[in-house]
Amino acid sequence: MTLSVIRDNNLFLLHPPSEAGVSAGLFDPKWLESSGLLLARQNAGRASVAFFREGNYEFVLRDYRRGGAVAKISKGDYLWTGLRQTRAWRELALLQSMTEKRLPVPRPRAALVRKSGLSYQAALITYRLAETETFADMLKKNPVPETVWQAIGGVIRVFHDHNICHADLNASNILINSDRRIFLIDFDKGRIMPAGRDGWKFDNLARLQRSLKKFHGRYPVFHYSAAAWSLLAKGYANRVGQI
């Protein structure tokens, strides 16, 4: 995947060729706020997320952050092994590839990589998906129609048929819009798997099922059941809503 690179000393601004005119200031929430572009900020899991508007579009700015025990040492620094090996380059390139295949993912705009000695920090900007809610948040409120469960299974099957592995497939990384269209988000560490090897697909589905069970045990109301999972599995098997 070809990405355009603008370098200023140890600062690398990456973007698809179609997304020219991106400035480094867009990666600074304080600059966005002082410029009147910032809409909101929030913490989403490990990452810090900012929403902003520029022109007729809204965007999502996400910093790359570590989780687990490593985060106690360094939350945002990663070992530098080359620009193309950075988390930002890999996710941006994967998102652009999936966008060109018309898969239901956020359209990428740009990424910023800041190298410092043997480490780097990075951030990613994507177009904001309008009128969406996470699958997890929906299940905290009301039962989800059977057709939605099946559609989610069908969408996951589409990605798997393209050999695309979402490294953190969970109920919070599935978005549903007002038209009940399904999207997958947050492809950090996602990758295209070798053709002909299907074991990872079952592991991927199992990861999603574990996340649903985890939410079900954590919240007093969370509309998940074995029957609901069977609907998702049916949608996966039958390629429901195949794109």
C-alpha cells in the first residue's frame, strides 16, 4: 500500500495520496481547541480520543497507547524499527486497503509519527462514522433484533473472507449506525493473514464471544445469551448481508 510521507526532521506525517492538505496541528488537541475545531475528548480503553470538525467533515484523533503491565513503564512509547514497522503506518495502510475494497471501516485520513532516539510516539486520524453506537452500549440498554446479530456475523465473515484479522475483536469495536449498518473499528495490530489457514478465524470469533460474556458478567443489564450467539454464528456461516 502506497502512502505519502512528509518528513520534518524526526516528525513523519503519513496520509493516503487522496488526503493531501493535512497539517501536524490536527494531531494536537490543544491546537484544535484553540482553533475552535475540537468537539469533544474522551478516554476509550487505553487510548485518548478527540473528536473534531474541519470543513464539512468530522474526524476522530486517537493516540496509540500501551495496555497491561508495560503501560506502567511507558504508555505511549514504542521501539523504533523503521517507519513502515510503526503501528501508525501499518494501521493506516490496512485501513486504506480495506477502504479501497469497500469494507465497512472508518475511512483513514492521516497518521503522525514522532521519532525520539530509539522510540517513537504516534497518532491516527480517521473520518468519524455518523450516528453510530457501539454494540456493547446497545446491549446494555435493550435486546438487539435477531437480524442485527446475524448481520454482525455476516460482516465478520466478509473480513475473514478477505483474510483480514482484527486483533481486538470485541463488542466495543463493533459500531452500528441508525440504518443498522455494521462497521468494525480500531485495527491497531490488525493484519492480512496468509490464505489457506483458517484456525485464526475461529480464534477471532472466540475472542468476540469472550468479550460478550465478560460484559454480561460485568453489567446488571446486558442482553447477551447463548441463543443470541447462535444467531451471530448463523449469520457468519450463511454470509448474511454479504457486501
